[in-house]
Amino acid sequence: MKAIKNVIAVILIFSAIGVSAQNLKIGHINTSELLTTLPEVEAAKESLQTYQKELEAQVDVLVTEYRKKIETYEQMAANWTNAVKKDKETEIVQLEERIKVFQEEATNELSEKEKELLQPILDRVKAAVEEVAKEKNYDYILDTSAGSVLFSKDSDDITPLVKKKLGLETSNK
């Protein structure tokens, strides 16, 4: 349904443009490729991996505690009364739940950390694309990394210009 709305929106835009559509200046960029060349992305990935390892270490502590409780239960259950067994089983179940909750929270925190680290980089790239588009009078810039552009005629690849704007390349292209 969303795809149909998008197609209709594009048709309406181009039909409204009418005859002047011949004068459109269209460029394209592969943002995935561009992001792999930015040193900040690598630093963000390293920071994210460090954070992930910290979270995993915390989970490991809980899992170790869980295994010890299970082992103790299996070794001692024969000597315990039913009340003690139930109490130990409750402890194990509660610890199991804590581990599950912690893992879910850790996944959410990791996702938030990724957004926090990457958003400034993405904003910087977007600003550079917008600057190039304005400087070179582009009407539209398409992102080919999404794979949604199946055909492009008379479209300029602005990747070198954006790289230059971001200080990655100094060649004149």
C-alpha cells in the first residue's frame, strides 16, 4: 500500500512539473559507500563494540550466578526440605527472569547508543549533500544505496563532490 502511495506521489509530482521536467537536474549518491570512507564511522563502530562487550560482561556475571545456583540445587536438592527446594527454585526462576529483562534492556540500550553515535555523522553527510545540491542547482538527489533506483538517465554521481565537501578527497571531479 505504501509503495502504491509513493508511486502515485511521484506521478503527481512529475505530472505537475509537466513540460519543465525536461529541465530537471538529478544527481545520485551511494550513502552506504560514502559512510564506509568516513573515519568517524569506524570510531563509532569501535565505541559501539566496546559498549557491547561491557553489556555482555554484565550478562556473563548473571549467567555464571545462574549456573552456580542450578549446580548447587542439583547437588543439594536431595538433602533439602520441600520448603527449601521451593525457595531455591523461586530464586532460580527470578534470576532467569532478571537475565531475560537485562538482555532486552541491553539490546535497547545498544540500539540507542548506535543512534547516538551515528546520528551526528548522518546529519553531517545530509548537510554536505544539501550543500552540494544547492551549489550545483540539483532538483533531486537520489540515494542508490537503498536499491530503489532501477534506472537513471542523465543523473550525476555527486559522491565525489560530497566527499570533497566532507574533506575526504581533494581531487577536482
